[in-house]
Amino acid sequence: MSNALQQRPSSDLTAGRFAQRRYMIRKKFFKLFGDAFHIYDADGNLAFYSKMKAFKLKEDLRVFTSEEMNEEVLTIKARSILDISATYDVTDAKTGQKMGALRRKGLKSILRDEWLILDVQDQEMGTIQEDSMLLALVRRLLSNLVPQTFQATVGGTPVFTFRQRFNPFIQKIDLDYSLDTGGKLDRRMGIAAAVLLSAIEGRQSGG
């Protein structure tokens, strides 16, 4: 069995990493020289490792299959510099194919965080929104003492939830794809969205 697994093409193994229904994203606070995230599957195995390049005028995140960073699978790049309504292109690093984009609704996000999920032509196909206006306002007053929760929808149908756990030292986030029974959203876009939310919203709330 182990030999058969070792002989499987890396593309098959990577596809399997993206086929999970639940993930846990872990980020240590106070990290210097760029944020880094470990993404585990439901069995506790490392599925992905993401690192944001430090000292870049345009935010640039890369997703790899391991900490060694020798196999890049996703690239997430901001189109502009220091824009509260920035758009981030998501690209398959292996093929160079753009899969879509994520756009932060800057003015709306002052009170309640909201993102748009865009297709390859920049047409809106879904949203990612903080759970409630009341809790959003409480979070802004109490910083990271009240964990954030988001829900993503495509065509009005829920596809995943993103829930922070309460931990003052280590940011842990549960990404649950169980709602997407019809495969409405490419899992790669979901992973990219979770990494981006962890980096952007986590930093703004004190992470």
C-alpha cells in the first residue's frame, strides 16, 4: 500500500489535498518578516503551507504543499497598493491559469467585513460575509477577544464557513466545506479565500 501511494503522481496527491471537506488553519501571532500559515486536513495532516512575502508594496501570498516550499500550488496577488477595496487575483501556480479573484468591499467592511468572489472575467459569482452586524461591531470594540465567523455563498447558496477559535496566542480557523454539496465553488478558491481572510482580517483585528 505504501509503495502504491509513493508511486502516485504529485498531481493526484495535490488534487486529494484540495478534495477535503474540512481544514484547520493555524497562524502564530508576532511572526516577523511575513505571515505564515499551516493548513491541516481533518486528520491533522499538513495539507498546505502558505507564506506572505514580506516588504512587498503589493500583498503577495503563495500556497505550497509543504514547509519546504518546493511545490507551489496557488498564488494570491493584490492588483493595487494599499487599497481598502483591493482585488486579489488567484492563480493556479502549476498551470499559470487564473481561477478568479477576491475583492474586499472596503467601505462596507469598516462596519462588517465583506468580500466578493469573482470569476475569471471579474463578474460577481458569490460573497463572503461576516456573520452579523452586531457581532462585527462588538469585535471592533474588543479586538480579537470575539472570534470572527464568515459564511460564503455562491448564487445565494452557502458553500463554506470560516470560524476563528478563541485563542489569544495562536490563531486557529476552521474551514468547513460541508455545505457545498453541489460543488459550486472550486476548492482552490476556497483555500485562497481562507488564507487571504486569515492574513487580512486577522491582521486588522489584532492578529
